[in-house]
Amino acid sequence: MSITVRFVLLACVVVYFSQARDILAQTQMDGKKGDEPGLVIGTFDSRAVATAYMRSDKFNATMNELKRDYRDAKAAGDRERATELEKKGMTMQNLGHRQAFGDAPIPNVLTEIEDELADVAEQAGVDVMISKWRIAYEGPNAKYIDVTDKLVLLFDPDDETLDVIEQLKAIDPIPADQLNSHDHQ
């Protein structure tokens, strides 16, 4: 293939992608009116959602099963299984502590309600949901809607849990280094 043919092909590709970029930019601008955001973001306090989960019947059932399995393993003299279950319990407790009091991600909690997330997003009028502790930058046209309470309610919390969550939302998360050392108050 000659240099002239390659140059013409390259020029065609550049023009094609340039026009595609311009069309895409115009399409995105057509969808916006003034300062309206193109995307509405639902934010949530992950600590509140984690707390609702960890005080839910579903989580309590999981923990009761773990405790029963541990007791059964000990009673059967299966030290290896008992040690494994004890480690699992400590790992779950450590994770829950970081999620409920710090800003640790909560993918294990969101998995429990994943089938209902689309409904929450639709009811709230949001396109995306993210923990409010994970926002690194927000532009002047960004629109956020707090969906914390909607997510919390999916775990059917009692009044005491709702009170705990309200108190929790009023304070900042504990820094991870303090959570790891349990040097917080």
C-alpha cells in the first residue's frame, strides 16, 4: 500500500472520528436544558445501610446459624472446623465494625438487597447510587438525591434501629486507622 493511500485512509479515519465526537457531544447537549444535570446521582450513608442490615432478622439468622455450627463443631470435637468458624465470625465482626462506624464499602450488604435497588432508584428518580463517602469530586451541575432512608427501610428496621441510625448519621465516620486500633470513642 502506497504512502499516499495510507495518508488518505488515515485522513478519512480522523475525519470520521472527529465527526462522531461532535455528534456525540451535540447529542449530550441536546438532552440538557440550561444547568440541568445529565445524570442524577443517589447517595447514601453506607454506615446507616450497614447498621440496618446488621440489626436485621436476616443478618441475625446468619449469625445464629454460624454460632450453631460453631457449637456443633466444638461438641463434635472438630477443632479445625470450630477454628474456621471462629475466624469467620471475627472477620464478619471486624468488617461490620468498619462498615457501621467507618466508611468501608458495603458490597456484602448491597448484595442482600440487589433485587430491589432498581426499584429504589426509580422511586427516587436517580440514575446511579453511590456511597456519599466515595464521591471524589462533584461539578457545579451535579444533582444528588439522598436515598439512605429508602435503602435502610429495605431491611425492615425497628424503631430502636432507626434511632441508632439517626444518631449515626449526625456524626462523621471514624477514620480507618482509629477503627483498626479500636482507639475511638
